[in-house]
Amino acid sequence: MQNNSAKAILRKVRVSPQKLNIVATMIRGMQAKKALDVLLYSKRRIANDVRKTLMSAVANAENNNGMNPDSLIVKEAHVGYSIKLRRFHPRGRGRGGVVTKPFSHLTIVVEERV
């Protein structure tokens, strides 16, 4: 990470990486202020958690690195796999079906553009 960037990480969030990546794709490359507005009015359930993480990255850039929050863009928003909880659901004839409940990680990096 360079001096003109800051990041925030959201770990073990209870949503599949595929669904989280849809929201992360929406904000990649956007200005931070515009990305916050897009996430505020998104209908996706996870968009609120992504918005909080982006606000944390902007606050890290402003407070720790002294950057101007108006000139920040979302440089990276990448999603990683985390744990999978495995639960069993009863099926017919005495069998059991596996239900997987995936978790994921989100990393947001903001960068100052002049």
C-alpha cells in the first residue's frame, strides 16, 4: 500500500462471496462520495455493511494519512472466501442433505487523486 492510499477490512461477514462481489463491483473505480450514495440507495442487504466499511476506509485516509476526503476514489474492492458452516437438513428416506452457509471477507482500498 502506498502513502496516498488507505484501507479497511471487513472480516467474516455472513454472505456468500458471489453476492458480496456484485456490490463490490458496483463501487470499484468510483469516487468515494458517489460510491457512498450508490450504496445508500442500493436494495442489496449487504450494501449497508459495505457502506460502513467504505466510510471506515475514508476515515482512515482522513485521520491517519491526512488526505482530503473529497478527492478519494475506490482503488480496490476485493472479496475473499472465509469459513463455510455446514449444517444438515433432513431429507427423505432417512437421509441428510448438506446445507452450506458461506462467509466472506471484504477489503476496500481508497486512493487520493489530485
